[in-house]
Amino acid sequence: MNTRPDQPLRLGTRRSKLAMSQSGHVAEAVRAITGRPVELVEITTYGDVSRENLAQIGGTGVFVTALRDALVRGEVDFAVHSLKDLPTTQPDELVIAAMPKREDPRDALVARDGLTFEQLPDGARVGTGSPRRTAQLHAYARSLGKRIETVAIRGNVDTRIGFVRDGELDAVVLAAAGLNRIGRGDEVTDLLSVDNMLPAPGQGALAVECLASDAELVAALGELDDPHTRAAVTAERVLLAALEAGCSAPVGALADLLADGEIVNEMRLRGVVGTLDGTTLVQLSTTGPVPQSYDEAMALGRELADEMLAKGAAGLMGERSL
């Protein structure tokens, strides 16, 4: 890290309103820690310019590679990612120096006429670009004795909510965290319970990444790290990595901390994989002591992945290509 106090630190960020908002919050925190100015460097990623369906272009990594390339080339000093966009393998030359305290991990429904999911009419058209959401939405609808039609959509928050405002769709599903971060949480008509809708691994959390060799910056950014968020997200991502190795069906996961009064003493990890039509879901959970190390969080994720694969998760192979 260049230690000249007047030398701005360069924060690499995607250009979207949500990314800029997330990065702005991190920039303020880093300014407070280091006493250094922080400037945002806007970087366009493949996922931002491609109009293809995310599931088709691979989903993972398409919003990340350009930011990581800029880090390695020395064009920016650190970068902020939505953690759910990060591939589960970490490049050796880069380190996630901080995972700040997680926002609400749940999925949110924005529907016409203020409707909740349970109030949507039979055959309602619901927009989402996510195979994970598609599978669980169909299963949730079926549990209510109705069916929905899911419609693949792309675009920023304005575009997606616009489909509902224009009457093209009855509802869209978005991450609650993103809506909260850009001040649009009041447009949510239903926060979907994780009992019906497990989020993407890492949803609601941010990753602050920099060069592993920049020890001074790694230490400074580390002050933003929230150990509970890191433990939970690590377990979720290990589960995802293990399931990706054994099956290509959409994966949802959430680790939450269970408190006995004021004392947090256990972590529950839940995972789901399913067919896109929601007819088959493998959903399991495991509970253990709150992980105190990366290895313990990994063990919790691997344990649940093994159980899910044994219960038939691997039999859902090939779903992504449907």
C-alpha cells in the first residue's frame, strides 16, 4: 500500500447503482480506518455488458473477472464484490481481506398491487434470472396448491421492477439486501421466508478483496471483517463448492447463528438443490458449534454436502442446461 497520506486508495467497483452504493459504504469505512482518501474506479465486467441469460454464460465469475484483472495489473488497490458473485476458488495472488457484517440474506418479492407470494393468482408470471429461485418458487407455489410461470429476466433493479410496474409481470424476485442498500426496501411486498426460499450462498454479504502481498492494506481492510459473517458464508460456499463438484443443479444455502439468550453458541447450515420445475428438492440441515476457524467452517459445509449428495442431490445433474 502506498503510504503517502494524501495518495488516494483506488477502489474498483462495477458501475451499477447497487455496486456503487455498496462500494460507497465500504469507501467511507476505509477512509475512517486509514485516514486516506478513497476514490471509486468504475470497471465494466462481462456480466454487465452481456445480454445473455446468466445461467447460460456461467453465472459465477462474470461480474468478478474484470475487477480481479484490474487488481492484478495494479490499476486499483482493492475491490468490492457481492459475495454471491465470487467463484468458490480463490486466486493465490488475491485475498478476501474483509467480509463486513452481512445485510438481510433473504429474497424479496416485488409484486403488483402489494401482493404477497401467497396472494398471487394461479398462473402468475414471476420474473427471475436465477435457476435457484426458479426451482424453489415452483416448489413453494406447489405447496400452496397453485402454479406459477417463471420468466427469465436480466437487468438492473429499475429494469426488473419496471416489468411489474408496466404490467408485463405479476412479480419479480430480488435480493432484499440490494434493495435495502439502494434505499428501495419499501417497495418489497413480501420478504420470502428462508423456510420456503433459501438464498444463494453468500447472499447479502460483501467481499473486500486486495493483493495478498499488500500486507499493510490487508491489515487495514481486515478491520472491516465480521467473524460471524465470515464463518457463515465460508460454510455456505464450501457446501456450494462440494455440491458443484457432484451436481449442477441450482443450490441455495444459509448458515445462521443460533443464540441462547445473548450468547451465540451454535450455527445451523441449511442447503437445498432441486430440479428447475421444483418437483424434486433435496433439502437438509446440520447444526454444530459456531466455527472458530476456516477449517471448522469448511468441515460443516462438507458434512452437509456429503449428506445431500447421499440423499440424491447428485441425481439432479444437468438441470442447468434445461
